[in-house]
Amino acid sequence: MKRRDFLKTSGLASLAGLSVTRGAQAAGDDVMKIGLVGCGGRARGALLDRLSAKDNVKVVAICDAFEENAKSAAEAFRASDYADNMAFSDDEVFWGFDAYKKVIDLCDQALIVTTPAFRPVHYRYAVEQGKHVFMEKPCAVDAPSYRSFVESNKIADEKGLVVVVGYQRHYEPQYQQLIEKIADGVIGDVMYTRVYWNGDGIWERRRMAGDTEMMYQLRNWYHFNWLCGDGIVEQHCHNIDIANWIHSKGDFMGPLGHPVKCNAMGGRQTRRFPFFKDSGYRYDHYVCEFTFADGSQMFSQCKHMANTWSNVSEHVYGTKGEGGPGFLVDRQGKELWRIDNNDPKNQVPGPYQYEHHCQAKWIREGVKHNDGWFAANSSMTSVLGRMAACSGQEITWDDAVNNGRAEFPLESVTSWDQVPPVLPDTEPPVQPAEGEKIYENSVPMPGQWKWNA
């Protein structure tokens, strides 16, 4: 979808009184049936954001891989301000690795907010069943899951489904208008972008009594690349997505919709044993140089290191000027454009809510919309950066997409007793404390790790 086409469909009108069209698949009335796949913190937030649209919806089923997560979420939702929207019985609270099918079968719109590696599997089932989808980012953790996601996008388009992905910056006026001004040539040709997600770090969850190795890794999924893609994919993909948007000037499907190659560096300086125990095998920093088909470049940084420079931002530099979300200046610093925050059209709900409000409106009005195309490319761009850094090789987009290794098992995960693709060291360099594990032998080593193994 091109930038201007997106803008035409992204205006928020009152949702009160809108009737469900054929696209909502609600049986004979205007109630839209919502199903929640995943019951973690972000999933619970996504459902409440969806309900904030205040159209006529009922939550008919929820699920999680973990029984305790599903049951605690059900209790929390029934005690929330949206208790009247909860229409699921105890028999419609599901858990297990196939529970997503039970939820999707019952709903009109699926909210897929699961561990990243599972999303392509859940997305494929949802669109095959003809369900509208909201899904969190990223959309892929490796090349095979990216290819699967692209095929699912085709199915969604063929069925006229509305797909929204949680790259919420696309629903912020300061970003929307920035891209529009760049497309209009306000700063000339784009030469390069700089994007950052540098912070202290994220949560860690300890082992629980009775956990299998699969249980532990899924509880602590952010620390295992096969489940989250590493921080560059799970988190920094937001900023990388903005750079793709800028370079393409909103033509998401055009030749500048993603870079054509990448070289990168990364490593694991602080998040390693003995400083962190039981903390997986991911890197704690990445620095990438992406090149686009027109020769323009994106310079990318992300890290999780305490007591270091923190910055989450995006910057663009053109032949006539530079800027970022909400402003542009010329080479002398003279203002070329600044968003008018007093303009009523710029006063929308927060982006986490607004993306759901827009999707509700599009479903009810029968508007075609699919974020999945740019979301897939932005996720794969992040995967490309990880592959280049971990291998120490310059890698082209085509090689990465067509030949990149699988991190997530192609047969998915079906049992808590299943052996994960990454296991603790059998002969750790240092003896850990009782109950702790070390994964140092699985950390990718540049010059040794094979991106296309």
C-alpha cells in the first residue's frame, strides 16, 4: 500500500452506530466477536486497547500456551472496566500449543499477541479461516517465517481481510506527515537515515520448579533468538521500520521498500555469564549499515547495556535538509515544516489505541487494508541485520530471504517435552549455581556462525 492510499483510509470517524459489513462476519447482528491469542502483558494491553474503540464487540475466547496465564487473564478481564464485553465462559478459556485454533475458530477478529516466532503460524491459520487480524510485531524471526508471512498476506488480500500490525508509529500524525513532506521533496533526495533503540535492558524470568527446558525458554523468550529474533528484531524493528518508510517515501511495495544489502557488527559484552546467569544466548548490541537500491543508506544502532547512553529515535538527512518525526529544517537550521499539534486532525488517541480504532472502522466499513506487507519487510530487514552481524558477512536481501537459515522449528512446537533447538552447555566454562544453566556455546561467533546453514 502506498503512503497516500494509507492516509486516505486512516482518518478516525465516530465508531458509534456503525453497522457490521459483510467483512466482519458477525452472524446476523452488529456484534463483532473478538478472540485473544496470547495472554501476556502486551496481549492484555492490546485487548484493552481494542475495547477502547467502544464499538459493539464481545470477547468470545482467549488462550495462552501456559494454563496459568490464560486463567489469570480471564480473571483480570472479568474484573476490568470492560467486564460487560467479556462473553466467554470457563470452557472458552484455552491453553496449550493448539489452543490458538480453538480461539480463532470462534471469532470474527483475532488479536495475535504471542511470542514472536509463533505469529506466522497463527497468522496463517487465521487468514485461512477468513478472520480479520491484529498482530503485534515483529512478524518474522528468520527467513522461512518471512516467506510464510508473505504468503499469508496474499491469502488475506484475496479474502479482503483487514490486517493491522503493531508498528504503531504508522498511526501517529507526526510520522505520517513527515513521510508526506519527504515524498513532496521538502528536503530533496534522501541520502541517509540514522535510527536507534539503545537502552538498559529488559526483563528476565527465573526458572520455576518443574519447568522443562521448553517451558523455561518460552517463559524467558526474549533471551532466545529462535523465539524472538534478538533485540534488533523484537524491539529495534520499530525504528528500522521508520527508516524503510522514509527511504521508500511510503511506497511500501516499491523498489525502496527494503534495503538490498547489509553489513553489521554486534556482540555480547555485558549480558553474559557470570554477569548474567540463565539469560540465553542473545547479543546485547548491534550496529548495522543498510544500503538501498538507490544508494541511500540506513545507519542503525541498538543495545541493552545498563549505565550507557540511551536513545530511541529516528533521523533523516536529505540533499536540502534534515529532520525527524514532526519537523524538518534546511541546512542552515531554518524551519521548513513542523507539525501543528493544535490542529484537530492531529489530536488522535495514543497510537496503541488509534491503530485499533482505525481497524474497527475499516472492518465495519468494508475498507481494504493490510499492514502485513510493510510489516513483513521491516521484520525481515531486522533479521537481515542480525544475520549480517552474527556471521560477520555482508549479506544481500535476496540471499537472506531465499537462503537464510531457519531458527524456529519448521514443524513448530507441539509439546512442553519437545527438545528446543538450543540447549544449555553440557560442559559450561564455569560451574553455575544449582538450578542455573549457561548457553555460552550457542552464542553466534562472527566468522564461524553460518547465516545460511
